[in-house]
Amino acid sequence: MRTSFKGGAARAGRLPRAFAVLTGVTGLLASAAAPAFAATPERPDTVQQRAYESAAAEFGVPEQLLMAVSFQLTRWEDHHGEQSKAGGYGPMHLVEIDAEQLREQHPKLVRYADEPSLHTLTEAAELTDTDPEQLKSDVVQNIRAGAALLAHRAEELDGDAPAEIDDWYPAVAEFSGDPQADGAQSFADDVYDVLGQGRARTTSSGQRLAFAKVAEPEPDRDLSAARLKAAPAADEDQPKAECPEELDCRYLPAAYQPTDPENPAGGYGNYDTANRPEDVKIDSIVLHDTEVSYQSTIAAFQNPTHGAASHYVIRSSDGQITQMVPTKDMPWHAGSWDRNIRSIGIEHEGWAAEGGTWYTEPMYRASAKLVRYLADEYDIPLDRAHVLGHDEVTAEKPAKAGQEHYDPGPFWDWAHYMNLMDAPLDDDEGGDDVVTIFPRFDTNRPEVVSCPPDEECEVLPEQPANFLYLRTEPRADAPLLSNPALHPDGEAGTTRIEDWSAKATVGRQYAVAERRGDWLAIWFDGEKAWLKDPDGTNTAPADDAELATPARDGIPTYGRALPAPGDYPEGIEAQELEPLPYEIPAGQVYVTGEETKAVDYHVTYDELDDPTNHTVINGSETYVPVSYNHRWVYVKKSDLDRV
């Protein structure tokens, strides 16, 4: 999932996302359409279908149950043998985390390196006497090993495989690997809901799979929950989900506890407590995608070693919402402490490279209703300066520039999403001085390339996209715009999905620099960037946008609206403000957002009894957000002249 820890590796006790650990059996979504609900589907005759049948018979697991568990974890996808972002392999998503690497990267996680749930692939390989490497890429053996592991979980709880499908409920919950009982039980609940409906779909590799519904499954959920090995929920009452009443919304708590209970000062996860908006105003909402399944995201956020969380998670198939952090608090979701303290984060189940498949209408509608509700609650404007993607959040420090995330990605339908909130981006002809990027979504189908690790790059299937490519000159064969953080040697931009150097996204506004025939130049990333815009068909007017120009040549940009060192009280270390590797030349014009006073928030784990905890540091400097390139940056107000 494309969340990031609190505010950068420099913050003591936090775990960088690259070293995050998941203690759940997790599932990475791949391609294919939203699943069909099928009560009595025709039984397919495919290799993978037969593998589920054979494995179920060998280990005494009900076939429909095995398929339902696998469906909830991965939608039956094997992701071509590639390890997921959460460490799992195959349609049963068996997890294997390198313990030695974990120890080297972060010694404070040594006690977690040998957690059994981090090594379910090895455990399943031993149960089936199979080479662990084979389980990573052999779909049939992966399913067989998953069935053996599920049967083993049942035997650990009951001493034998249950005779009735309803009695498998606690084994299914344990198989989830969720460290909290409420999360494990929610996974089992979802599996049994699927059992009562049936499923049928075709995977990205062309495997047709299906199982018929089980008539009225009725596990004893209360009794089963009491037998789980996972940690029970806290005794105190959990917060009520902050959602519109008409939405299917529940609350499951993200982890707020030390990574090492014996040493709380050594680090904790996955959010900070606060009292927003009384202490810090909430001014924006950041949209993410998960890159793993709905259940896997919940399990990860309930694990303090994950080092990240969001306020909400939304399921692809039906738009169900799980809130995991109260909106008054600050989960580490945006990879930017400045944005974390000001925003609400919403995760959407899916994978950016397959976004057009996983971003379903129920998901769009549930998310839009939630955002409209939150915007109303916290007085957040419903526009693209305040409702933004994770891919529009810039790095805070120059060393991190170019390493930012790119979710929810190029296939999120921003125009439709904003329309659902009654906040249209307009569909008129382009303006003269300022434009909103606004190509027609269904017909805008630029080439996008995906380059998975250790694999050859491939052009993704043609599908509607939310951006326009930007070129150095007004012609179709001109090089794509570059960016010094992504292309330090000055090479041209690319069509790779993660390369944002030449992408102008729907809803973003830019000042017009020049027009030549069918081509429009906007001020973007310190230069003229050309996009095809015949008769204004790819843009919309933005006459109410605020514009500014540099007060001198080469003004610096920043990733934070940070107070000056002298603004910090005694006992709190001042944060260093470093300019990003982007300067704005004289004579250029940029769209700006609502100016803001410098602010920082000093917070640590509550049980440490730090007398400086929850201190808001207000600075005297005023900053202005600038729509500079694909992302927003800050500029000091004193460095700008209004146009």
C-alpha cells in the first residue's frame, strides 16, 4: 500500500516504509474485472480450478472454503510469481520475510524477525515437503501448500479438521495472520459472506474460476472469536465510525503501541494522537490505493511494525468502509509530516497499474460520499487543491525528491469522482490565461508502461487515463518533459507509470504560457511544457485561479511550511528547512493555493510522559502552495508577486 511512515527517516523511533513488516497473510491485487456474484456458476475446467479441488481433497478442507479464503486474499491471482508489496506469493499469498535483512535494516525489529506469520511460506513448504522456492512460482503447489496450512491451523485449534464448514471459522480467522482478534474475525466474516454468495471470475492469466454458494453458512462467531490466538481488542470502547449513516462503515483500530513493549522509547506505530482541528486545522484529503487486498491492508495497519496507516480503507467490490484512525489523530500516510498533520488519508483497495479495473463504481460512490461528509465536517473546499492524490504530495527534503509515490495513479477518474461530489471540474473550452487539465476520460488513452522489478517492461492494456503528456516542443515527436529529481542526467521523461515528470493530471490548474495552433504551453516545472489542445478540447477555463510570479529570479521551493528555528520553544529540536531541487525562474507564472502560516507539531508516544508532547509550533513566516509540476510545493509569500 502506498502509505509512508510519519515524516522521514530522521524522526527517531519511526520505521521507514521500505523496512515495514507485515504479520498478516497478505494479498496483492492484480488485474481483472470486479468479481461476478454467482450462486450456481458453471464449474470451469482449468488448471487452477482443478488445483483447488485436488488440494481440498488431499488435506480435508472444503473446496468452497479454500477458494473463498484465496479469493479474499488475492482474488485468485498469482501475480506471475512476483512477491507482493506485503511479502506474499501466489494465490494463497504465502508470506516470506528475510529475517537477516530485517535485522540488518532495523535492529529494533529483531524480536519480530522470527514471527511465524512472517514465514508462512516456509511453514507451508515443510507441511507439504516442498521446496519453498517452488511455492513462489508454481500455482498448483502454492494452492496445495495453502490448503495444508489452513488444515494445520484447524488442527492447532481443534486437534483435527472440522466436519462441518461452519466449524472452520476460527481456523480461517487464524489463517488471516492479523495480530488483532477483531481484524482476524473481520476476515473470517468476509470469507463466510463470500461463501454465502458464490464467486466467479477470470484471472489476468486467463484462468476461469468459480464456486457455488453455500446455503446459509452460520458459524458461531461469538464462540469462535473467544478461541482466537490473536490479541483481543482493547477493553475500552472503540470510537464510532465517522461516516455518513447511509454508508456501510465500521471501525477497526489501527495499532497505537510500541514496536517493542519492553522499550516504548524505541519506536511505535502507526499514528500519532492529536486533537484536530482544535490544535491543527484539517485542510485537505489525500487519496491512496493499497497495492494489497482490503483485508491485508487492515491487518497491516493493526501491526505496529508496519510504520504506516490511513484513517479509512475502502473495499473495491462493494464500497465497504473500515475506519482505522479517528480523524482527530494523525496516521502516517502521506510520506510528508506537513501533509500528515493537515490531512485525512483514505485508502482504496486496488493496484495503480490496474486501477481502471479495481476502481469500481461502488468504490467511487462510497468514497465521494465520505469525502463530501468530511469536507462538510471540517470546512474543506471540494476542489483539486484540497482533494488530491498521494501522487501530488511532494517530498519534504531534497534527498527524497523523486522517490515520492504515484498512487492512486493514472487510471483514477478524477472528473467522475468530483462530479459525484457535485464539484465538477467543468467541460467547457479552454481558457486564455489559466486552464484546468480536463481531457475526456473515456477517449484519453495514452500509452503507459509498467516495469516490475526484475522483469521486462510492458505496455499496459489501453484504457482511459487522467493525464496529458507534456513535451518540450509543440509537436507529437518532441521529447517528453524531464525532471532533475527523476532524471538527474537530463534524459527525457518516459511513459513509465511511476514517471510523473511529464504528466499533467485532470483537475490541476496551470498558467498559460503560449499557444501555437493545436498546441498549448503551460508553465510547469520551471519551463514551458507543451500539450495537445485543439480548440481547447483537453482543458477547461480556470478564470478564478490565483496567480503569482517570482519576485526575483530563481526563488526556492519547499516541501514544508516550516517555522523558523527561533520559533521553536526550549526543549523541542527545531526542524531544518531545506529547499527542494526546484527553482522558479523570473517571468514565469504559476497557480497558487490558499496561503498558510508556518506550523509544526511536536508529538511522541503518549505513554512516555513527555512534558513537551502535543506542542503546536506556530511560525511567523507565511507560505503559499504552488501548482509547480505534477505536485504541489511551498514558496515563501515574500518571494512571490501576485499577478
